[in-house]
Amino acid sequence: VTYSSYDNYGNAWNQTVTRKDSSGATIDYKESVSVYSGINQHKSQADSTDVTTYTAKDPATRLFIERQTITYSNYDNYGNALNQTITRKDSGGLTLDVKAITNTYAQGTVDQHKGLVQTSTVVSKDDNGVIVESQVTAYSNYDAYGNALNQTVTRKDSGGVTLDIKTIVTTYTQGSVNQARGFADSIATTTYMPDGTTFVSGQMVTYASY
């Protein structure tokens, strides 16, 4: 990650991120531009961040992958973003789709201080602003390192009718370096019908090494 410009409050305006594999070969290259204003600038709370991803750094040889513009319309007293909009665009700047995200936090709790979300609602829209589907994720438990242990994901269609419900249980080796890093031992996902009790499928993913 390189930073090429800061404002007077120490906020980074321009960043580049180069992601590489184990051999050192570039996987992708991101250029990021953030905008700040008003009192939020003093608090390092961005108005928007524009991220463009390419296959490489060199403008002469790289290929465009995608562009995302993230706007933040609301923060709580602890600096947690309550409302975000993610607009995905093609190489010509035309909108492909839009996601509107609303986060809630348990007011006045330690979790809110830590930025640990209580619920996150994502409404997906097409390029014309028509709702495609929505998804509500509820987080019911975190460990001491801020890892989410239990989640329930409710997926709905464009009319708000529930399509399915997933429960996700993530385990970590207690007190381990992997737990501190957020590296899970296993993730169990169970999918139910809209009634929340009729079983559809189950999936267990275990991680043996990192």
C-alpha cells in the first residue's frame, strides 16, 4: 500500500494497493481516491472512496477489471458507518449495479465502541435503480478478537418476500494466533426454507492450514 497525498488533517487522499501471490507476481493493482469534507474531515470519516482495479500497475499494459464508488452518508458517534452506497461501474463509467447498505449497532455497548455490527442490510439494485434482492445479516455473537461466531442471513426477493434463511457458525482455536488473526477452523452453513425450520442443505468448511 502506498500513499501519495494527504490533507491537512492527515487523511489519505490517494492510495495504491498492489496484491501479489507467494511468488511475488502481481495479482491486481488498485487505485483509490477518497474525499472528505466538513466536520467529518476532522474525524477522518470519508464522504466517498473511488476504487479502480486493474490487472497491473503499468498504464500501457494493464487491463481494467472494475471500478467501485463507495459513498458514506451517516456515521454514529463512534465513527461507525451507518449508511453506505456501493456503485459498480464498467470501464466507460456506466453503472452496472448499486448496493445500498444499512448497518445497525447495539447502542451504548462495548460492541458499538469496537465497531461490531448488530445487523447489516444490503439492498441490491440494477443500473436503473430497480431492486433485485435484499439480504439481512444478523450477528449474535463475537469473540474477544472481534470475530463473528454466529450469523443469520435472510435473503429476500425484490418484493420483500423471504427466499431462504442461512445460519452460519464459525469456530476458532481459542487463544491461538489464528484466532487473533481472524483465521477460522471451520464454518458451518445451514440453509432453511423461508419458515426458518425446514432444512434445505448444509455445508461444513474446515481449514487445516494457513
